[in-house]
Amino acid sequence: MSLYDWDFSAPTPSGMGDHDVPMLSDRLAGRRVALLVTGGIAAMKTPELARGLRRHGAQVVAFASPDALRYVGREALEWATLGPVVTGLTWAAEHLSDGAPFDAYLVAPATHGTIAKMAHGIGDTVVTSALISALGRMEQGRAQVLVAPTMHGTMHNAQLLDNSRRLAAQGVRFVAPRDAYGKHNLPSTETLCIAVGRALSASALVGKRIMVTAGPTPVPVDGVRRIVNRFRGRLGARVAEELIWRGADAELILGDGAWRPSTPLPLTVTRTYDAYRDTVTARAGEGLFAGVFSAGVADYRPKTPVTGKIASGQPSLTLDLEPTEKVIDMACAAAGPAMHCVAFKYLEGVSEEELIRVAAKRLDRASLVVATRGEDTAGTEQRALMVTAKGVQPVQDKRAIATAIADHLEGLAKATPAATLTRAAE
């Protein structure tokens, strides 16, 4: 029996109902999202988009123009949203949403014609009529409006840019389309979900530039071989994801390993320790609000890497290693006091008391040290001690650790006046 042949076994039993979705987070819990579907071929993907929003806790109501229903079935949208699709103007005035206001309106896909009608106040369908009301709510600070343009490359013209810039100046958020095959394509479902989350975020981290480092930092032995540790950066990616959802301008600096995050986020991969060092110190000098240093940085490197490949088959091989620079110290020096630092400390074979004692030494540069032991890490599970000058807080699992780090930085953002940061940067 091969991987491609069915053995006629029944599916694994599940407690999920037919309409249920596996929950990824509660970041959109309590939020009502109007999914406005217009007449582009990408409308066929909107049932999955609706379910994606629900996976993060949102309640979704679909509005569909007559042209949209040429590309996506009404029943598919109803199955995905758990409710009727609004397809016309009725006595209930669903397009005004007075009885149950929407927190966000997501136009996906947004055609060239819909964007033009939005910009000029034309309400000739239920979707464009709903958008007239949506823009009014946005101007009153009661809702966010997001647009995901999709169209053929020949339709990217001066009229599109003029109309889009006009709407953006009013506060409409445009989600960058996926560039492929000469077209503006609908972004991934998760990209659109994150865009909605960022638009709705009231976090003090909105717009704050934050660097998160993660993964190993390989050191070359020769042109083929390298020394690398087992860390792959999953926790750092969780931290970056949490910060992105909260509206921060976060970048993940990931050492080259065998894993890449599936979540769409700004990512720079550094192939070697030297590249990691240079990238991190350069970013730190660009005026960051914070640096989260979770990377498993190499402590040693060969004094003289061999050019080419060391011949195989030798009875033994001796490597002369030297210590590497402490990149976190270099980054903090490059940034100055304006950058808040979150450090990590990992030890094995020590008591929690000893771990805390060692981690606390880092509080001279970092406001938070995330301390972990090898004994408390198993696969994707992890327990950490959050060490600050005020005390120690144990946290269980990577998602909770990422949330605790983001909460810590959010507290710092609330307590640090913007003018102080500006003066420190100068």
C-alpha cells in the first residue's frame, strides 16, 4: 500500500460539527466582520476566507453583489458564515447595520469598478451601498474599512491609483495584493485575517518597530559543513506573530535552519553567524522600539574556516574554535537607551533557583529575561520563567510565552512617552 492509495479505513472520529472550524486564536473574538464580495473570479475563495476569520473568533456576515454570485455559490457562503448572505436592499436595512454594527468591513475581492464606485460615492448594489455607510462609520471612528484589490495587470492604471489614494487618504486600508502571473491576486487567507486584526488593534504597540531574532546561527567549518545547534526559532516566530497581530511593525530575523514559519510576516533569513551579527546590529542602529533576542546564537566558531571542502575519510579532525562576539551587547550598544531589550537564557542540568540567578544578571541590559531549562522543553511544548526586576512569573507553552512578552512590551510602550523615545534616538 503506497502513500497515494486509500486503505478504505474510516476517518478518525471528531467532536467537531460540520459547520465548526478549528480555532487558531481568539484574537478576533467578539468582533463582527462584514465580508463584502464583488464580481471577480477570486470570489470563489471567499468561503475559505470566511472560515479563516472564524478560526480567529470573528462573526462573519457576507454581502455579495449579483456579479459575485456568478463566481461563488450563495449556499457555500452561507455554510461558511453560518448565516444568510445579504444580496439586496431590504426593509431590514442590513447595509446600514444599525442593529448589529460591524467592527470591520473587508472588501475581498475588490474589483477596479468597486474601488472606483467607493471613491465617488456610487451605491448601485448592496455591496456599494453598504460601503457608503461603512465609510461614514469609519469617518466617525466606529469601524475600519479594508480593501483587497484583485485584477489583471492591464487594469493597474492611473484611475485605479487615483481612486485608491483618495480612499487611503480618508482612512481606508489597502491590503497588498499577491503579485503573480501579471495580476493582482487575492492574498492568503491568513494575511487577510492578520490585516483585519491589525486594523482593529488598540494596542500601544501599533506602529512600533520591533526586531525579533530566532533560530540557530550556523558557523562555517568549510565551504560545505557548518556547526549548528538544534534550535529552530518556533518560539521567536510565535513572538513575532503576536506582535504583528497587535499592530507592531515587527521583523523576524531567523537564522538558517530546517524550518520556516507558515504565518505571513516580515522575515529575513541569515545564513551564518556573521550575517546574523551584521544584520542585527544594523537593525538596532535604525531606531527600534524593542529587540527580542531569542536566537540560539553560536558561542564558538572555527578560527580559520577552510575554503572549499575538507577531504573526507580522515581518521580524525581537530577544530580550533574561538569565542564569538555577544551580539545582544553589540545591538544594545548600537541602539542606545531608546531600544528596550528582551533577553533569553537557556540552561540544562540546573535548578530553577540557579537559572533565575543566572538570568537576573542580564537585567543590567534587558527589562525582561525569558529563562528556560532543557528539562522543561519537550518538542513544541515549553515552560519559561519571566524574570524582571519586579520578580519571576512562570509561563507554560509557547503561545502563552509569546503573549507574556508582547504584554511586557505593551506595558513599556504605555509607560514611555513618544517624546522621550525621540530624544533618546537623537
